[in-house]
Amino acid sequence: MRLHQIRIDYHPEQDRLLLRVSTNDGAELRFWLTRRFVKGLWPALMKIAETIGEARAQPDPTVRKAMIEFEHEKAVQQADFATPYKAATNLPLGEEPLLITRLRARPDGRGNTLLAMHPTQGQGMDLTMDAMLLHSFTRLLQGAVGKTDWDMRLQLPKAPMPSASTADASRLN
């Protein structure tokens, strides 16, 4: 199965995020993400951001963070957030969303990361994350968490701005 679309919505009555993933063959996978899970997922996603795309080639942490910001903006501009999500009727994991409790990320050997999200028992989902998918996914997650009352802000690591004294010291006369 190949990824077609992703949608993440907040469901206040469950106090959870509903992650829906559709595939190009018309299947849909549904998962619940709790606040606790998202709290652990976000740092893992930020670690992945450092290891894929152009950011991984940057030895300087400040430059790497700046590259992550740049790649994020580029990916978000190129992503299609306007096309409505098309729900599928083929639900191979069942109609009821599965509660994701386990997370594992590992390099796939081609410069991407395999992100595995699974319930305590049974099948889950393995996503191969390239920079474009990672940053699109993080934007969707930020938007959904922004609609909760979880007192949680999902932010990208920011490259520090040079201070005035640093900028003056680097000037050549």
C-alpha cells in the first residue's frame, strides 16, 4: 500500500486526535493519538528532521536547525493541504480506530526514516518518512494540537539569531 492522504482531527469527546491515512488502493487506516503519545511523538519527529533531507549533512547544530526551518517552509508550501480528504470504505484494520501506544523510528538505509506506530497488540502502521512527508505531517499535527486544550505547543527547533555583538565581531573593516 502506498500513502495517498493523511488527515488529523481533534475529537473533544475522546480528547484524542484521530489520524486517518488513506492509501492509493482505496484503503483507510484509523488511529487514535493521545496527548501522552503526541508528547513523545513530537521529539521523535524533531530528531527525524535532523537525520533526513539536507539537514542531515550539516555538522553544525545551528546550521542544521536553520536547514530544518528552511526545509519545513519549503515542504509546507509545496504540500497540498487544500484538497479535501477522501474517506475510504475499505478499512483493513477495522472501522474503530486503534489506540497507538508504541513508537519506533529507524533509518531505512536510503536517507529516509521508517516511523512505526502500533497499538499494544496487533497491526499498526509503518510510514517511510522523507523530508516532504515529515514536514507535512508535522504541520498537520501542529494544526490538530492547536485545536486542543492540551497546553502543548509543537514547535520546530529554532536556530538562534546572532546577537548584535556577534554580528559586530564578524564584520570586517
